[in-house]
Amino acid sequence: LFVGLAAATPTDDGDAQPIRPPVPSYPMEAAMLDLSGACDVRFDVDVEGLPVNIRAACTDAIFCSESERAISRALFEPKIVDGEPIMRTDVVYPLEYRLETCDPPLEQSVSKAVEDDAELLPCEPVAVS
């Protein structure tokens, strides 16, 4: 079973709460290569709650396109100031990709690529539809 797991991180101006969270799919090529990884996806949230200016930095470029696609299909709470929605900038949403296995336990099956000290590399710009 291939699973793409996602988790939110607070931003400086409060959480960008997902109304419709991102649902990443495990890239087939990464699964065939038995790769795990992590991405920090940065974006802005417009006044309607749509993510814009999406750019990912990942431990492996194989996860970039899927991470940006998943965020592009999500919906977030817009930032409210004086009762009006405004653009929320520089939201960071980490996505973790790991292969789920039965043995050993899942916590032990995540590769070193997703450990806290793993370097995230910027992704090449890709058109997301």
C-alpha cells in the first residue's frame, strides 16, 4: 500500500486551516524505487481560500510535482482582518511521503530522507493544472 501523508505547520500569522486538506498520491516512480521523502510546500492563500504561488522544496525532486498538485486542489481558511478576508502569505505545509509496511512498524520504515536534518531542495517550476 502506497501512502502520501500530510501534516500542517503553524504560520507566523496563525494557522492556515485547511477546509479541504491536500491529499497527495504516492508518485509511482518513487514507490517503484522504494523512496520515502518530505516536502515543504510554500504558497499564499487568496481571499477565497485558494492556494496560489505554489512552490515546493523536497528531499527528492520526484515528489515535487505531486506535492504542488495536492496543494493546488486544497482549500484553506482565508486570513480575516477587520472582518474582511485578505491574502495570507508564505504559508508552509509539509508533506511526508513514506511507504506503509506491516513489518517493521511504520515508524521504523521511514527512510533517513525524512529525518529532521534532511535537506530540502527547491523544485523546478512546473505548470500545475
